Amino acid sequence: MTGTWRHLPATARTIAVTATAAVAAARARDGQAYDEAVAGLAVDERSGLVLGAVVRLLLEQGHPDGLDGDDVRQVLAHCVQDAARWRSDVDPHVVLVLLASALGVYDPEGDETPPDASALARHAPLLVADLLNATGASLDDYLTAAFAEIERTERQD
């Protein structure tokens, strides 16, 4: 565990450790480790909030001038194609929902088949791993930034 997470509440530390394990397993294409870590993420719905913030931060870094529809399609296609090489259960719709949610443009009421929390938990580490591979960034840095952002938002509310 990284030192920057020691101050976090136990639940947040658990999410950080489990997300780190899931993303590492995705990067290594280790199906068994991935399934175990993802099961842990699905237990706490707040893991989606954390990973969503990580995705948004990675998208912002990778596209400092903003994203357009072509950028989103490229991210979606790259993630799904790469994940499909080792995960037969990857669902492009779920990855699109993750992207749209991270960007703040997803409306679940307008989605005839919104994915459930477990599907989102199974796909979020795939998207994070793909974005990290594209940027060469460290997950620790993005998790730290995501937790800080969430804490700021909660204090303002």
C-alpha cells in the first residue's frame, strides 16, 4: 500500500488496494487474479465513484484540449479490442457507459439496458488499465488525486 493512502478511512483504503489489484491483473491479463479483485470492487458501490474519477482524470491528461466524439470512439474501440483479446465477456456498451459517466454525460434513465453495478465493476479496471497504458501514468498518482477530489466535493456538499 502506498503511503498516500494511510490517512484514508478503512473503506477507502480497501477500495484503493482492490482497484490496484484489479488494474494490475488487467495489465498482466491474469484472468483469475482479475476476477478475484473485481469481485472485491463489486462489493462496494463507492469503488465506481473512485474509478470513475480516475477515468476522468486520465481522459483529461490524455486529451488536454478536450475530447470530441472521435476521441471517445477511439478510446472505446481501443479498450474493447484490447480487452477482448483476453476477456470474452467484455461489453462495449458497459465501457461506453463508464466513459459517458466519467465525462458526466450519461443519463441512466435514457438507457433501455443500463448495466448493473457488477458489470460496471468488471469493466472499470479494463478501461483504467487501457488508459494507463496509453498515458504511461501511475495508478497510485491517479487514485490519490481521485480520493482528494472526492474528499473536496464531499466537504463542499
